[in-house]
Amino acid sequence: MVRQRKFPRREHLTALCTTAVFVLTLFFHSQSSCQPVLDPYLLPFVEQPSAGPTNIGTPRLKRLSKGEKAYFPVVVQFKGSAAKLRETGFRPTLVREGLATGYASLATIRRLRENPEVVFVEAAHILQPVNDVSTVVIGARAAQRDSNLTGKGVLIGLVDTGIDWTHGDFRNPDGSTRILYLLDFSDPGDVDGDGDLDGPGPYGGTLYTREQIQAALDGTGQVQEEDRVGHGTHVAGSAAGNGLATGPPYPDHAFAGVAPEADLVVVKATRTEGSGILDTDQIHAIAFIDSVADVLGEPVVVNISLGGHNGPHDGTTLVEQFVDGMFGRGIRGKAFVAAAGNDGDDPIHASGSFSDTKRSYTIRLQIEDYEAKDGTKNDYVSVEVWYPGTASLSFTAKGPSGSQVGPVRTGQHNYNDSPEGLIWVDNASQGRDPRNGDRSVLFQVYDYHADRPPKSGVWTLTLQGTSGHFDLWIASASMDAELLDYLDPSIKVGVPGSARNAITVGSYITKKEWTDLDGHRLTGSTVRSRQ
């Protein structure tokens, strides 16, 4: 007996088609909402109010207001060929495995936003510096003595605020320099203020060779670079100082570093004489050091004692993806070392979980009294909240005198040009972040007008939801600021220390009276999914 095939009735078929279309619409909406996406820090410049705070790499704001040539340093994640990016006006500087650093005008950023080849456009965030007996305690002296591991034949690349190239610890016993190359991004810096680093060196700046440095030491040449901050010289001494400059009453080599016979490649990555370094310039510095190691055929260790708290703290920022692509498994003879940070005891992280019995969190943010800077957009506090892409929440910010924005729900953004500063809140207005699939809130208060800086005092940040966990960080602040409620001492390793292929180094007290974690310790690792 042959069974007759049964076909769906017409009304059932219509229902099935309608359901399929609905499901496909949801699927493609969820897919397309992930890309392309701009870094929320760029949105105030691209949309209203037309300018955000200078806590990211920007051209001089006067150039923007006058419509003059002006570029933002950015990192772009893309699919396909980088040639498609150039068609938007984007000027790539370094391209590796679907990531490109470069410069983009506001018009170009808008075109990148519409380009289907673009996944994410990340702003250049500013990193800050974040070291007698420590080499003994960590075992460096024993390694040098027992295994002859002195760094000889190895390059140490240092990306920091510069180096005192005249210091005796960075010379060989015959007085010759141990520095093979010194690249100075601050000379001349961004002279015209268009956002693009000037100078003839690789990626801009001025490059000095070992021969030029030696000539300057001998009095027959000149090197303009100075480490006026001192942090870079301090880090270089800890990593590779040989102790030759040690003087009485201490014995020779008493304060040598971990690798006293290593060769040095140094990048002064600050664009000015300050201490802030754009993470795009950090990438270029690493790439330069990497190229030197390739040419010389030597193993290399790159050290970055800098950090920041922008991003989800899970190693998925584009800067960290760049790092992971250059170091790690399968890449022999190359290591990347990053500082964990100095925020172990600082109240910069809060967290919570929504449930049927806990649907609201109010977190107080204390902005200490401070002296406002001259000009605009340079006094600010930025707070980031990260929560699962499958969840939703609302966010409300309220100033000490009652100025308010919110509740701002998932998928929205809003701002208030208030007497307490311009208050900006973006709550995943572009959808889920394609870097990790999560959603984020960006709250910023800043001096859009010179006479309205962020008001000091207690701000209240209210989060409301029904399910899901959230993490909240003070991402950056130009003045002292701290959280007062729901503090979480974990997950304070900053960028780029949360990169998956980074060797991230914390600290502890080495004094004889006790051995314990010190006040700069970093508790926890990265976000919970990676602990």
C-alpha cells in the first residue's frame, strides 16, 4: 500500500512562512546590529553634542570646530581587504590579520560606520604609567648566577615615557651604549594638531641609531630625547639596568635589573612631555620593536608598564587583539610583558547581579574637589558598565545638585548640557559589541563649556534590570574620583594586561618585616569568564 504524502494546509503554510520570516528577521537583525559599530567614545563627536572629552586621541578641537583638516587615531576591525577601507578615506598605518591602525576624519568615521566590511572602530584610548631588593626576591639574581641568564643575545623592547640614555646602567663596561635604537614620538609630535603624528621616523617621530647615541655620548653628536617624567628610565633600570652606575656606599651592581646584559630598543611613546600614551602609538611602538628583532634575528621581550580601564577587561579590545596576534602560542622567541596596574586598593570597580529580589542598584560616585583646567573638554569622568548581550537594563545618572539623564534603556542614548557639566549616557545604542557580544553603558560628565566643569560631590548612578550580572568601572578621570557602593576588589587588571598572550606582572612588598601583597596589588584576573 502506497501512503499518500500529506501537504500542509494553506493556512498552516501561511503560519509557517510567517513564523520563518519572523525568526529570520530576528536572526538577521541580531547579526546586523553587531556591525559595524563605533566605539561609544566616538559617538559624541559624530552625533550630538558634536564633541566629547579629550580622554581619547583627538585632533585639536579648534580644528574640528573650524572644519580644518583633522584626524582621529583609531583601530579598525574589518573583513576582507584593507583596500575597501581606503575607499572610505581611512589612512591605514599598520595592517595585520583583519585589524588596522590609522587616521580617520569625522567624515571618514561616518563612512566607516556605513561600510559592511567594517566590524568595529575603536578610539585610541590614553594609557598611563602604572616598579634594591626585588631582583633578589623574585629569583633574578639566582638565575643570573646559577644559569648565566643575563639577557645576553636578547632584545628588550621598552615602550614608555623615554629613557635617560646617558645613564651608566645602560652602557657597557667600556662606556659604549647598550641602546640599539631609540625612537622618540614626542619629537616633533603632532605639530599642526591634525591628530596625525609628524616626523620622519617609523610611524612618525625621530629615530636614533646606536651610532648616533654613541656620538652624542662622545660629544660629537646630539640626541634630543629626554625622559622628563622618569617612569621609562625607572622601568628600564628594573628590566635591564646593569648596576654600573651604582655608587658608594653600595657595592658594584647592587641595583642591577633582571637582564643586565640585554640589548635595548626604546620607544618614547608620549606625543608630548606628559605621561599619557595613545594605545595606537603603543601598537606602532611594539611593531617597530618587533621589526628590529626580525632583522637582527634575536629573541625579544617587549615591556609595557602602562595601562587603562577602558573596555570589558576580558582581552577583546582591538589593541589587545593586536598584541595577541604578535605574541603567544606558535610564535617563537617573542614575549610580551605588561603591568597589572596600580589599582589594587582603589575603589574603581563595582558589580552586582539582578534577580527577582534585587532589581535596582544605586552606586554613588564621589568626585573630589579639584581645580578645573583652562579650556574645554579636558575635565571629565568616564564610567563604563558591561553586561551580557542577552540582558537589558536602564541607567540613570544624577548630579549633586539634581541634574539628571535617564532612565536610559538598552538601545538608547541621551545627554543633558547641565550646569553640573554635560552629562552623556549611551546604553548600547548600537546593539551588542561585536568584540565580545556583550552590551555596555558609557556614562561621561565633562566640561563642554569652560564655565561648567563636572560638579564635585556625590553623583548617583542607578541601574535597574531583572536578570544578568554587571561590572562597572571608573574608566578614566581627570580628577580624583571613587565609587562608594557595591565595591568589588577583583577584575582590576587593565588594558593591555588583560590580553590573552600577555605575561601580566603584579607586585608585592619585599621588606624583611613581612612578605605580603602591597597596596598596588591587582586582585582577581580579568572578567569572570576567564578566571
